[in-house]
Amino acid sequence: MQFSDFRDWDLDKLEAAFGLRQVRQCQLLDDWLASSYEPSEFERTYLNKLQESLILGVDSWNETELENKFISPLIVFVGFDNERFAYFLERDLLGIVGDYELVGRVDGMIASGFRNPHQPYFCLSEYKKHLDPTGDPAAQALAAMLVAQELNEKRNPIYGTYIIGRNWFFMTLAGREYCISQNYSATKDELFDIFRIMQGLKQIITQAVGAN
């Protein structure tokens, strides 16, 4: 058994070690990205204010500022927290996948549980810059998603996001196939797509938790 941190991986290494394959056409991801949600006027006003702050600060913020001033306020505003599942920040995630014990601290996850996470359904990794000394954001998110898949006993597809500054990329993992979306820019009108997609995720997780 080899011990490895999420930050040790890139996509090539993950594919080789775990037999993963990136799929370019993915119905699971397409369905998620096509989620339907019409924001209220109040929601639009709030999102516009968040966006104004992001436009002013994104090129100078560090990772903590990006998370605290934009990412978490947006995700919390979606309204994930309830007695069945919640949005957790900076929690350790550990699991055995194949011949590896994978461990890491996840920037954000949505998991069943109220006070502490149990079964994770969504993993988030965020960076201010693409080239970062602490690792590849896409690979770090995917490594966390692999652990989440094992903790779910492979019963549910796993969803994820990695964020580089203003750009959001959405991911799905089902079996050994994963997909990555094109980028959505939070400094453009695509911000409302990001909010719509996260609202769709809330519905997906609501159904998954209710089925387990």
C-alpha cells in the first residue's frame, strides 16, 4: 500500500495508476450543465454585487481571498446546508483506491452529514493561478473525487469543480471515466450559468441522499 497526497498527482499519473480515461462527450456532464434554474431578482442583485467584487480583486487576491470573498459566498448562497447534507470547507478526505491510500485536504466538499461530512458527492479545488507549487487543480479535484467514489461504494457518480481565478471548470466521474467542461468565466454573464449549474447540483444531491 502506497501513501500519497492529492497534491502529488497530475492527470497523466492518475490515468496510469487507476485506469482512468477522459471522455470528451459525456451525457452525465451534459445533463448537469443543462440544469434549469431561473434566478430571482434578489438573487441576480446579489450575484451582480459578488461579480463586481471579483472583477475588482481577482487579479490581486490570494487563494484565501478568492475563496472567502467570492467562491464560498456564492456556494453558500445556493443553499446547500440542511440536516441531510452540507457544504464543508478545508476538511481532510482519506480513502483507499486500488494500491494507494489517498489523502488530502479538500478546499470544499458537499457531503451527507450535518456537523461532519460522511459521504461526499462533490469536491472542489481552487487556485488563483494555474501553475501553482501545491499541485495541478484538475488532478487534485479528480483525486479527491476518486476517494469520494470509494466512500460511496461506487453507487453514485461524483461531481467536482476546480476554479482558477475567474474560471470555473465542472467535472464528473462515473466508473473509470471522467469528463471536464469548458471554462465558465465568473466575470461575464456566465456567472449566472455557474449559479444555475450549482442549483442543479443541489437537486442531484438531494435525490442521491434521499435514495441512500
